Amino acid sequence: MYYFEPLAPQDVSPRALILSLMSSEFSAAQPIGRLISAAALFGIEPATLRVAVTRLLKEGLLESPDRGVYRPGPKSKALTRRVQGWHDVASRLVPWNGDWLVALTGHLGRTDRKQLRARERALALSGYQPTEAGFWVRPANLARSLDDHRADLTGIGADEDIVLLRASGVSMPGAPDWPSLWSSEALAKSYVQAIEAMTDSLARLPNLRPDEAARETLLIGQAVIRTINFDPLLPPELGHQDDFLTMVDTMVRYNDTGRKCWQAYYAAAEERLAEG
């Protein structure tokens, strides 16, 4: 789980900035000039930015369809689609009938640390929590079929051999208290903090310079989107689903405003470049 906390400018690394810009639904491809302009907002030098681009290309997380133009690479496309789906998250939910989704991972091993991190990130992104028994669980209130959901998990990094079950009844030593794996009150507090941060920022933005407004909308917007994407999507029986959906609706409005702020910033930067 990830609770909302606005990013600070120094928290934005060249790598994180590039991937954030690439995952924005309104910027499928980015020329290097725009990436350098964006980096300037966070004190990142052009040479440092170019090194990060080169490394991401080698890792397959970026590709270059044209000279000096970049877009998500083959290894990041599934995760990019997942990140971009934040605004449509309500369509991924169905009423909960008390069933649980169970991900079995014990047979997958833990010696490959890189794959272990990818597996656990994929499960966390999908709202799973580990149990003391060694498997991962989440409420079965997702709209996707079991096979499609499994494909979603493997698409964002889970092992091809991961096993998913849907459990309507559980018998095991001790009564499993799976609802306690999530702190619904902490999540609710996080939603309120995110909504307040966006609302306060929307009131401030008209009085900020283009560079200040662009920087602020990325710092707040990326933190909110991360909060949405890592949310466990608990049903109303276990969490504050209405507050979560209010946060998402507020982010839709904030994202639209942020897009306009970035367009204004890029236009101003290009105008300064043309002047000389």
C-alpha cells in the first residue's frame, strides 16, 4: 500500500521523471528537448538526463521511433497501460460477495531477487497483501475474470508460473483475519489528504508562473496517481470506497489542469529558445 505524500523536487530522479512523463496519457512520445525542459524544473542537468535516457533504452523501458524522440519501450508498455488506467479505476470494480483471490507464490522461489521484487510489486499494484501462511490475498471484487487477472499480473512483472485461486471458503489452523491486513482508516486519511492537496493546489495555480505551476502539478499529481494505482480497491464492506472514488474524480480534474500547466510551460520554454 502507498499512502499519499506529496513529492519534494529533490525526490524526482532523472529516471523517475522520464518514466512519469512517459506514463502520462497525453504524452505517448516525447522529444529530447521537452525532456530536458522538464528536467530543468528539478535541477537535473541535460547531460544527466541524457545518460538516464540511454540507460532506459538499453533496459528496454524506452524506445526511439525517431531520432531524438522517445516513448515507452517493450518492457514497460504493460506497466504504462496499468499506470494510465487510474482514471478508469471504478470500471474495474464489482460488488463483493465475500470471496477472496489467493495468489500462490511459495513454489516460485526467492533466490532471484530481481524477479522477487517484480513479483511483489505486481501483487502490491493489484492490491494483494501477504499472509502469515505464505500466500497473498485480496477481496475478489475485481471485474476481470481469473484468467484475465492472472494475465494482468504477469504482464506487469509477476512470474508466468504464478497460481491464482478464487476461494469462497477457507479452512486452516486459526481463523484467518484477512480484512485486518489493510488499514481502512489509514487509507481513508490518505484519501482526504490527497483531496485537500489537490484542492489547495487548484486554488494556487492561477497565481503561479508557468514553471512553478508545472512543477507543482507533477509533484502532487504523480503522488496522487501512485496512491490510486497502489490502492487495494477494497469493497465498501472493508474500506471507504466512496472517499477513494472522490479522490479519483478530483484527480481527473487536477490532471486536466496539470496538462494545461505543462502545455503553457513547454510553450514558454520553446518561445525563449526561439528568441535566443
